[in-house]
Amino acid sequence: MGSVLLLSQILCLLFFHSHFQPTHSSSNFSSPVQLCPADQSLALLQFKNSFPMMSSSRSRFECYQPKTVLWREGTDSCSWDGVTCNMKTGHVIGLCLRCSMLYGTLHSSSALFFLHHLQKLDLSHNDFNGSVISSSFGQLLHLTHLNLSSSNFEGQVPPEISHLSRLASLDLSENNLMLEPISFNKLAQNLTQLRELNLSEVDMSLVVPSSFMNLSSSLTSLQLQDCGLQGELPGNVFRRSNLQSLDLWSNGELTGSFPPYNLSNALSYVDLSRTRISIQLEPDSISHLKSVEMMFLDGCNFAGSNLGLLGNLTQLRELGLAFNQLGGQIPFSLGKLKQLEYLDLSFNNFIGPMPDDFSNHTRLAWLDLSGNSFQCHLPFSLGNLKQLSHLILSGNEFTGQVLNEFSNLTQLIELDLSNNKFNGQILSLLQNFEKLDVLKLSFNNFTGEIPNRLFNLTQLTWLDLSNNKFYGQISSSHGNLEKLFSLTLSFNDFTGEIPDAFFNLTQLNWLDLSNNRFDSQISSSLGNLEKLNFLRLSFNNFSGEIPNSLFNLTQLVSLDLSNNRFDGQISSSHGNLEKLNRLIGLPSQMNRLSFLWNLDLSNNLLDGTIPSFFFSMPSLQLLSLHNNHFSGRISPFLSNSLQYIDFSHNKLYGQIPPSVFKLENLAALMLSSNAKLTGNITSVICKLKSLEILDLSNNGFSGFIPQCLGNFSDNLSVLNLGVNNFQGNIPSVCSERNNLRYLNFNGNQLKGVIPPSVINCVYIEFLDLGNNMIDDTFPSFLEMLPKLEVIILRSNKLHGSLKGPTANDSFSKLKIFDLSNNSLSGLLPTEYFNNFKAMMSVDQEMHYMTARNLSTPYVYSVTMTWKGLEIEFTKIQIALAILDLSCNKFTGKIPESLGMLKSLKQLNLSHNSLIGYIQPSLGKLTNLESLDLSSNMLAEDSRNCTFEHDSYEGNLRLCGLPLKVKCNNGEGQQLPPSNFEKEESMFEEGFGWKAIAMGYGCGFVFGVSMGYVVFRTRKPAWFVKMVERGGHQNTKRLRRKNAPRNGGRRH
């Protein structure tokens, strides 16, 4: 940026001197050169002295020595830097103070306005501290050039500017100004000599675009970026005969059409990006644009234009067509644009292969093809673009290894290959890239160790290697990259320790080493990275001390140390490090992190009380201490900035402090599984109008559930009060306007009936009211809830029969249906089974049931009987399908339709009064892992059944293996006729019972045995870690269920 501003200062001088004829260059004048009149010299000094000198650190721009610093009384002001005089009269006619670090208010009485002879005035890139543009500018009637851009002016553009009728150039851009229609119309009417007008970022939302036609016919440049323009732009604007440059970028409500004919032949620069102006390219319109050198049409409506016509604009140097939904292959005609230096085709729908004639663009310096649909290898011709400085190919599906030809691209400053399918090693990428500033390779399949050659790229400021398959240790040579601003190595397989040389990267602002296998202690040298805003070390094996030097990082905004092996206490006394088991915790210097907004210490072994200063950090929005060993009471919250609190899975006790209910912006409150949190939850909780997630489960809260929880917030999506001591009736949980998706009141002492207001929960996916004392019939109105995936009403006092659905799509998304341990009677609900569409198809996706579209996702969990054990599924895989109707009073036969529920993992119909045969259709349930039909009145030869005996015991008329009861004369009872008898064809479609029985039984016994050993010893560690992270059950064994049965397994 500094080089740009230096160039602008040089241009400023050239600009001024090019418009003044230096009379002293002629020696024919007999009169001597005039000095600047004393009154004008005095005015200049007074103007200088009215502004304090702004320090360079405070300036918004990289300004160099201010021009006014050498202005001295007693010297000729015509020789002062930035001052231009008429050599005949000595009058000050030009003042260029661009980027002169002027700071303060520009008053209407300023001595500047005594310089009545001024013709050119440039005050751009200063800071006038929100001053209004004074009406006194209207007194400078000789002005031909006025530039007040980027100088922190505010308010209305004064109508007095229109008095400057000699103006040829006016620049008020990049200020906080507003231009009223009446003022603009006066400008257009009076400034008849205007050639250049720049009002970019001036609020012109009330100005009608048709009034642009009233501007001077001499206008050559019109720049109106981001002005809030609305309405239709007249097509004749493009036909103004002298217009060379038109810039309307980022006026999102500006409409109109690019005329197909009679365009201005003078146009050389057009930017219509991020407007709603539609583009219809026609041969006639292209023929009038032969002078265009730069064209930017990003995000415009191309309306089926022939993109190939652009190949006729042979003078084009820069072309931007991003965000246009253009498809097909890149037109070969673009290869004609041999002058092209900049090409942006990003975020379209282009497909491969890339044209080979890209090699014709030998001047191309910037190529952006990101966000398309290329599915090909990179062409060899890409290596011929030796002038490339920016190559951006991210967000495609490019494949293969990176070409050796890349080594020819020695001018590269930015290389972005992220979000593709590249593979192999990256050694060839790192040759001859001495100028490389940005390297992004994330989300690919690159492998290997990081080559040492990478550390020779000493100009790098941005390095992202995340989400690949890199491995090995971090080299101490990383310390050579002293200019690094951002470093992301997450989601790889790096191991070992982080060398101290790594912490010499003192320019780092962003550091992400998460999701690797680093296993050392954190060095105290971490404190050298004083400019860090973002630090993420989560999901590693860091252990031991968290160094005090961490709290020298006072610029931190986000800190994530979660899922490591840190332990010890967090000291609450300033500066005293309290030792525990020879491990030092976090000291109270942490309160220095006044900018910190994200603090995540979850999934460690930290203990002691939560430091009180955590509750008063002024910028903190997210505080997660999930899954540690913190104990004690929750301190009062003294800061109201918090939006996310997660203290779940600790050892906290006592009541929720009242200050929590004053956090008006709180979106998530999660205090589950502390066991000793107690007290009543009163209606004061309903003051949290922004609350999206409320999880108080697995604690000791008691009393009544507040009635207001059902209607206090339109935002509430998750309400989990399970496993507490709440009593009374279930409140009306859903008002007519609600967003509830997860409702869990399981494991309380609630009674009465299920309120019909649940029918208002139209977005609900998960409903668990199990283990209460609800005395009701089955709530058939639940079938009206179209998104329900989980219904758990187990262990209540439900009675009566299940009558079946009233609509064809009832319960079509249901995956878990648990009505066990009630007193339901009648026949099994065959009609419901016919509607369980989600259980009829097998889903192989490894996703989990989650409440999304929240400020933070919430992963659903459930506790239920699985193979005879009470299991907590801390994550519910979407492929998990369970039907449990056990321990009721159902009668009749097992319906054949159960065989359609092919995704079932567990089927439990035990402890009912079912009769008849075991349906052969159950053979289609090839995903079934647990079957329990025990304690019924079934009659069948069980010798073809492949589950253990406890799946069938208690059925007095069943015989044969695996049961101990022998069938008469070695023969079972004759099966009734069925389609299953046709040469066992149905078995072949499902599975062969005997063959699978042998393999499954051996495999199951061996697997369970080895699993027990592995998770008792936690060796090998890599396997345990893999299962704990990716296992589809992610379960926790709670206790053996007291029910008199075991879930069967295949053997």
C-alpha cells in the first residue's frame, strides 16, 4: 500500500505541474520572478498551524513526511512543498496536501479560504475528523480541480459547490457524505465544464439515475461506486459521445440494460459489477466497444449473451465476469485477447477442459477460475503464463498431481489451489517461487512431509495446508518465515513437539494447529506471538503446563485449547500459580485479554473453581468449559456480552446465579451433567428472549417447569430438561410461532397428559417424554408433525390401543419409535409400520442428527435400551433405526409389514402377548443387530433363527436350537404356506441363515472380547481415538437395565 501512496504523491505533483505553465522557464520576461504575497504566505502558515501533526501510527494511510513540515516563516512560500504559484503574480494557484497527516476540524473561517486565486486544491487522504464540507469552498471561484476524497468529511454536500462553475474535476469520494437531489441537479446544471466526477461512496440513494443525463456533455469520467443508487439507469448514459470511463460498481438496486447498439466509441473502462443491469451482447454493440481496455461485469445478468463475442475486443487488458452463472466450456475465442493481463471467471458453472490456447495470454498476470465445476487435470500450457502473479483455482474438482511446469511461474505472488482433489507431494510447487506471498492448498489430498524448500519462501504472509494428509514433525526451519501473518495446519497428521524457532514468527495474527497429533507441552515462547488474534490448538494431545506467557497475548480474540490433556487448576489469585499434581494451571493474568471474544477450554482435565474473572471479561461472547473437572458454584456474571455458555459435564453445584437471566444476548445456555446443580427454574428464565438452546439435563433441578417456556421466544430450538426432579404437569410447550426442534423432558416426575399444544411444534424432530408418570392414551395427534424423527414415550402409564394413522404420510421420517414399558394394548399398529418410510431405506451416511441453522449446532443425544443395556448415545447417527414396543399388552400376530423396515438396527417386541408364527419377512431385515421376541406366546420352529436364545425365550410353544426345548421327533411344526418356500429364493434375497450364523457368531464373540480389552486398556491408542471420534454410536454404558430380558445378537 505504501508504494501505491508514494506513486499517488508523485502523480499529484505531475498532475499539478502539467496544468501550470512555469513562466520562469522563459527568459524573455524583463520583470523579475515574483515572491508569494505576504497575506497568502500568512494564510498558508495559519492553515498549517490550525491542524496538529497526526502521528503516522494514527494515520489511516501509509503517508510519508507531511508536506507542511518544512513550511517556515521567512522563506518564500512558493518554494514550499505542495504549493504552486503563478510566477508572474506570485499568487498561490495550486495546493496539493494529499496524505499530509492533517488532523482536526476544517472550519468555515479557515485561512484556506483566503487563497482566492486557487485553481487546484487536493486535500485527499487526511483526517478532518468528521468535519462538514464548508460552504466557504464556494468562495474559491477559480477552482478547476477539487479533491477532498478519503478525508473523513461527513454530512451534506453543500449546494455552494455548484458555484464553482470552472470545475473540470471534482472528487468527493470515500467520505461519509450525502448528496440530495436538489444539490446534484445544481451541480449538473452549473458545472458545465466538468470532465471528471467521482462521487463513489457518497450516499445518492435519493438521486434519480435519469438525472445523470443532465451532466456536462464534456464528461469523460463518471465514478459512482457504492452510492446506493436505485431505479433504472437510462441506456443513453452508455451513448454519451465523450464518456471514456463509467464505474457503477456495487449499486445493488440499480437496474437497466446495456444497450445492444449505438454505444459510445470512446468507452475504455466499464464497471457494472454488483448491479442489476442486464447484459445482452450483440455483434453491433461489440463493434462499438473496440476501445474498451477494462471491463468488469461481475454479478450482472447476462441473459443468454454470446460470451464468445468478447473475443473481438482485442484491446481488452482486464476482464471480470465473476458470479454470472455462465456455463459450458470457456470460449476458445477468448484466446484472441492477447493483451489480457487480468481475467476473473470465478463463481460460474464453467466445466473442463481448460482451453489450450490459454498459452496465448502471455501477458496475463491475474487468473481467477475459482468456484466453478472444472473436473480435469491442469493443462501443460498453464506453465507458459510466465507473467502470472495471481493464480486462483480454488473450489473446483481439479485432479491429479501439480505439474512440474508450475516451476516456470516465477512471478507468482498468490497461489490458491484449495478445495480441489489434487494429490501427491508438493515439492514441484515450491521451486522458483521467491516472490510468493500467499499459498493456499487446503482441502485436497496432498501427502508427505512438508519439504524444507517451503521454508525458503521468505516472502510468505499466508500459508494454509489444512485438511490434507501431511504428516511428520514441524521443522525448526518454520522460523525462517518471519513475515507470516496467517498459518493454518489443521486436520492433518502432524506429530511431535512444536520447536521454539516456530515462535519467532512474531508477525502471526492467526495460528491454527488443531486436529493433529501434537503431543508435547506448550513452550513458554508462545508469548512471543504478541500480535495473535486467533489461536486454535484443539484436538491434539498437548499436556502439562499452559504457560503464563500465553497471557501476554493481549490481542487475542479467539482462543481454543479444547480436547487436549491439560489439567491442573485455574488460579483465581493474580500472579500466583497454584500447583496441583506438579501441573500448573491458567493464572489470573488471563483477565488481561480484554479483546478475547471466544474462549474454549473444553474436553481437558482442568479442575478447581472457575476463576471469577472469566465472568467479567468485557468482550467475551463464547465461554466453553465443557467436559472438565471444574467444581464449586457458578460466580455472578458481571459482563453482559456473553452469547454462548457451556459448562456441561463438570462437577458444579448450587443454583444458577440470577445474573445469568440478565444476559439479554444469550443464545445458548448448557449446564448439563453436573449432577449437583439444584434449585427451581422460575419464570425469570423467560427474559432470555434470544435463547436458542437451553440444556439443563442430568442435574438436580426440581419444582415445576415454568409455563412461559412454551411461548417466551420464537428462537428457542432446543429444550432439554431431562433427568432432573421436575414435577407437575407438562406445560404447553409450543406457541403458534415457534422454532422448537428438540424437546426432552425424560427422567422426571411429570404426570398428567401430553398437552395437545405439541401439535404446534411443526419443526420438531426429536420428542422424548420417557420415564415419567404420564397417564394418557397414545397421542395420535403427533402424526401431524411432519419432521418427527424420534419419539420416545417409554416407561410411563400410557394405555389403550394404537388406532393407526389418519394421513398417508404420518410418521414418514420416523427413525426411532420407543413406547416400551407402558400398558398399551390391542394389535400392533400395522398401519403405522406401513408409513415408516424412513425405516424402509438404508442410509449409509455417517451424519448425526443435529439442530442446525443456529448460532451453534446442537448434536442430539438419547438414552435407551440397546441389546439389553441402558445406553446413552451421545450422538445419534442418522442410519440408526429402532422400534421398541416391549413390555406392553399387545396381542395378535407379528405383522408381515415389519419386513419392509429394512434399516432397522433393533427390533424389540418382547414381553407382550403376541401369538402365531415368526414372520419369514423378518429375514429381509439384513441390518438388524438386535432382535428380542422373548416372553410372548409365539409358536415356531426356531432352528433357522440366527439370534441367541434370549431373543426367543419365554415363548412356550417355540422349539429347537438355539432354545433348549427340542421339537417332537426332531421336527418342528409345519410352517404355514408363504412365498418364502419357493426354493428359499427370499432367503437368497435377504441372507442365508446357516452360513451367516456361523460367521456372525464367531465374529461377534471375538469382536466383543477384543473390544472389551481395547477399551479397558485403551491400547492401541490410535484405534481408541479413531473409534471415539468416528464411531456411529459414541455411546456411554450407564447401567444394566433391570428388565427381565437381554437383547439378542446375531451369532
